[in-house]
Amino acid sequence: MRRALLLGALAAGAALPAHAQLTLEVRGGAAVGSYEATGAGRQSVPGPSFGATLGYAFTPRLEAFAGYSRDAFGCDAGLCAGVEPTFTRSGAEAGLRVQLPARLWVRGGIAAHRLSVASGAPGGDDDSGMSAGVRLGAGFGIPLGPRLSITPGIEYSRFTTDLDEGSPGVGVVAGGVGLRVRF
């Protein structure tokens, strides 16, 4: 069985064009955000941010990716005063990543977002349905070897929710560091 799996993996790798590579990136950091329905503007209470993407590089500079990410942020102003809820954005994303000169990268795509609210107050927790939005990012790569790099960067997500009347918007900015492996 192991021999069959090894031969299958080698055959699959041999079928890829010479420039094509699979990539895996895992990221972690912190996020701040804004949920328009709170009337508090940009929230200053950071929360954790993490995500993972799997990519396929068509050329050394162009890659398609798909993955999952989750960002949380708190709120202590506006309608949040005294309640201090935590907002969590999570969802799947897919798009393109472009490698620029000087080890810089940018990426953008669409995402299916969900917003969860946890306030600790009775009846204060809520979840939105999935909604489409955008997720954009930029950063740079620090090579640790021929296939491994550290990728500090910043990402921005924007979408609307169905939690409150008028489909208020949500914007999240997440900064962090990733570990990227090319296979």
C-alpha cells in the first residue's frame, strides 16, 4: 500500500509542469475591525487572527489559492460600551497571489464570510449567515531555505452581514506572520 501511494505521489509530481508548485501557508497574528452597526467606528480592541491556504503556482510569479481564515476583534465604545462583545469573522477564501520583485507579494480574492458575536450577556450571542466579500493582502517573504519562507503581511476583509437591519458592513484588518512551504 505504501509503495502504491509513493508511486502515485511521484507520478502526480511528474505530471506537473516544471514551474508548477503546490504551496501551503499557515498564518497567525492579531486583528482589529469595525462593525458599522455598533456606531463605534474602528474598534481598538485587538483579537487573534489565523488562517491557512493551499496554493498552486502556475508560474514563479502567479499562484491560485484557497483557504480558511478567522479574525476576532473586540468593541468597547458606542453601542458596545458596558457590553464589550467580541466579533469573529471566519470563512473560506479563494483568489490569486502575485509575487513581485524584491520578495514582495500581493493577493486578493473573494471570500464567504460569517460574523459571530459573543457578548456574554443573556441572549447577546448571534451568528450571521454566509455572505460574499473581498479579502486583500500584501507582504514580503524572508527565505529560510529553497522551499521554506516566513511571510509577514497585512490583510483586509470587507463584507456585509444580515445581523442587523440595513446589512451593515464589516471591515477587518489583520497583521501577522506566516510560514510558507513549497512542495
